[in-house]
Amino acid sequence: MASEETTPHYDLVVIGCGAAGLSAAVSHTAAAKAKGREARVAVLERATKENRGGATRWTSSWFRIREDRGLDGNFIDTMKTVSNGMADLDYCETLSRESAETLGFLEANGVELIFFKQPFPNRNDGGGLGMPARGGVGIVDGLAEVVDRTPGIEILYETEALRLSVSADGRVDGVITRGRDGLMKRLVAPAVVIACGGFEGNKEMLTQYLGNRACDLPLVAPTLTHNRGEGLRMALEVGADTAGQFDMFHGEPMDVRSSKPDAVVYGYPYGILVNGEAKRFFDEGKNSFDSTFEELSYEIWRNQNQKAFFIGDQTTLGIEHWTDINLTDQPMIEADTLAALAEKLGLDPAALEATVAEYNAAIGPGTFNPKIFDGRQAKGLAVPKSNWAFPLERAPFIAYPLTCAITFTFGGIRTNSLGQVVNPAGIPIPGLYAAGEVTGLYYHYYPAGTSVLRAATFGRIAGAHAAGALKPSA
Ligand SMILES: Cc1cc2nc3c(=O)[nH]c(=O)nc-3n(C[C@H](O)[C@H](O)[C@H](O)COP(=O)(O)OP(=O)(O)OC[C@H]3O[C@@H](n4cnc5c(N)ncnc54)[C@H](O)[C@@H]3O)c2cc1C
């Protein structure tokens, strides 16, 4: 390692170049500038410049936001209920309070945002959504551009953080890194923000926490391979507490044929889902797709041998905006009869015909309406359908083959509402912050559209708080 004289010194080292890390770096520099100081900040990125940005790079980045830019008003109650009271509600309240400010922060730093109402039923308060006009890559590029033109901050590409450096009295005082040359180097700083994502890119840690068949989970986007859990490990090494459910993850029902990032098929409530035996296994209409796609994905992985098929017909195809919610780049599989469709999918034709006939016969009265929870059910089946049941009878029939892909892990580091990493007693570890997916929050269920928002929000808060420790220039 370099001698003490050649060791680089910074005011802040940020590990990770996604929404959380870049927000921390930019807010830190702005807060220092407001105090009359030019902060020296290093952002570590394991990937090359072209592949920077982890999950943030590939997400559409839907925000669970009302039209007035406030976070979904049901968020805190939802978190309390689904987690059985385990979720940190102070953290959730901070997120709720600070979301609008975060959106302003992103816009002020060159990220164009758009706001709209979701065309399909959902459980968000008011049904509003927002997103960056270019998706998550707009956040990475926008904030990285600010970094590139701001004196004092640099992004160190192809440089991975290995562990934290800690002073004799337990204060975090830097990071041990490994760069392109393969050599280790210590970067010195009075504050470090860990923002290097979850452990979805690490099969060994996935197996440790999720259990058997974790190795069968494909990544929903390629750069998740860089998120290998070092952030969690290095925080645990210095006594950090954890939060979030370690044996759960956020998954998506992805077209198995596609290698496109985020090739999700959200249109499954408007038809049926069958497994490899051509049998239904999930109530496709139990709730809105944005409320059930995680549970569905987990079920496909855990109990259906990673194999499922969406089956629809011409009524499905006639639904306004239906094709827009299927993000795969692969064409639908079509056939004039259910038996021919089954042949194309590798399913038993007689079994698929029997499943569809039984389902069609179980559909009760009512009018199918995809724009509301229409209450039109298929009842008396081993697996009922609670909304949007209509007979599958209008050829050609259509299908998508699905598998579960992992998006992010739930378990991570515990922080307080300032982004400070805390020990099990809730005492902040001096000099150590964490933000984004590396921090744990969710239990049992992820209210979709809150992950990027919390990454940017707590990155912004942590960066600014760390700057509070800087001395104003003389
Ligand atoms: C396809 C897809 C769709 C999604 N859709 C949504 C959505 O619509 N709405 C939503 O809110 N969320 C969504 N998410 C989740 C959301 O994108 C992430 O939770 C969020 O972007 C995480 O941001 P982050 O900054 O914490 O981590 P990341 O963006 O993953 O950034 C982590 C960074 O750390 C780097 N890194 C990792 N380890 C090291 C190391 N040891 N040293 C140095 N660098 C390291 C990585 O290369 C990466 O640049 C989606 C995710 C994906 C993949």
C-alpha cells in the first residue's frame, strides 16, 4: 500500500455511482460550497464509465408520487402493515417528508422529470406516478455531469471498495480500495458513504440468505453483477446493525427469452398464468399488477420451478395500453388453437385445454372492465381469480413464457434518518453513512416505486449531513 505521504486525502469518499452515491457526492459538494468550502470528494465505481450506475442505470425509475409530488399517502401505513410493524417508520416518514425536495434536487441537477396518472388500477394514493424522462440512466448521466464539471469531485472508475479503514478509537477514517492495477490503496476521509447496492450480484451471499436454488435467479439487468454485497460486509465488520428481511428479494416476472434489461410482462392480470404442468397457480386478479408482481415472481421461483406462462386471447390484445405494460423485446407467441399454442410452449395440449375450459366455466356474472377493480371473478376453482375474469375463447391465442428475475435484495445496513450507520443500540458509528439499496428497509413486500426515491433522498441527506462536519474556510 502507498505510504502515508502519498495516501490521497478527501473530505468524503462515496462507494458507488448510482442514485444514492451520486446524490451524496453532489449534495455534499453543494453543502460545503454554501459554507464557503470546496470539498474534495471521491466516488468509487467498480465498473467502467460505460457500465457505471448499477441498478439505477437500467431502471425505468417509476416514482410512487402523487401529482402534487408528494409520496403516495398510503406508503407509511402500507409499510407498517406489511412489515408487521418491523419497518423503521421514522425512516419512512423522513422519506415521505423529503421526497418532493429530492425531486427538486434532481431537477436542479439536470434530471428532467415527467408526471402522469397510471392507466391501470393501482393502490397508490391518487394513482399518480412520476419518472425521469430518460429513466434511471437520466439520473446517472445528469448527476455525473454535475460531478464532472465541479472542481474537487472525481469518479474513480474500475476501483472497488474492499473494506473500511478505522482509527484506534473506532472512527471510520477511509476506505481500502483495489484499482485497475490490482493494487490496494487507502483513501483517507473523515466521512464515508456506502452506496454500493445490494448483494443480488453475489450468488454466494444470495445462497447464504435466500437459501436453496438462489443460483437459479437471473439478474433483471446486467450491471447488477457489480452489486456484490461488500457494502453490507464492511459495515458489519465495524459493528453496524442490519434492517430489512434477509430471506426476501424484489423480483420481476421476466420474459425468459429476452436478454433485454427489465423485460417484464406486467399484463398478466388480463388472462391467466399456468405453470409447466399447464395448471393455474396464482390469482392473477387479486390486486393491481404493481401490487402483485413481486409475490408472483417469488412464487414462480420458489414453487413453480422458475417456469410460468401467460395465456391470453384477442380480448386481452384489445385492451387499451395493454401492450405498453409488457416491456419485453420478444414477440408474443400466437396460435389459432389452445392445443397449437401449448405445442409451441412445450406444454401438454390436453392439459392446457382442460385448464382453460375449467376456468372459462367458473367465470361469474358481471362486466369485464380493465380500468377498475371490476370484481368479475372465476370462483369455485382451486385457484380463484378475483378480478378481470373473462372467457379465453377469441383466437388467435397469445402467450409469453416467464421466469423470475432478481431486482434487489431486501436485507441491508441499518441507518437512522440522517443516513448515519448505527450499531444495534442505535448509536451512530462516527464517520459512516449509507444510502440506497445497501440499506435494509422492506419486509415481506416492496411498495413499488420507492427504491430510487429513497436512494436519492438518503444519499442527498447523508452527503449534506457529512458536510456539516466541514469547517467553513477562514
Ligand atoms: C431493471 C430494474 C428496474 C427497476 N425499477 C424500479 C422502478 O421503477 N422504481 C424504483 O424506485 N426502483 C426500481 N428499481 C430499483 C432501483 O433501481 C434501485 O433500488 C436503485 O436504483 C438503487 O440505487 P443505489 O444507488 O442504491 O444502487 P445502484 O444504482 O445499484 O448503484 C450501486 C453502484 O455501486 C457500484 N459498486 C458496487 N459494489 C462496489 C464496490 N465494492 N466498490 C465500488 N463500487 C461498487 C456499482 O457498480 C453501482 O454503480 C429497479 C431496478 C432494476 C434493476
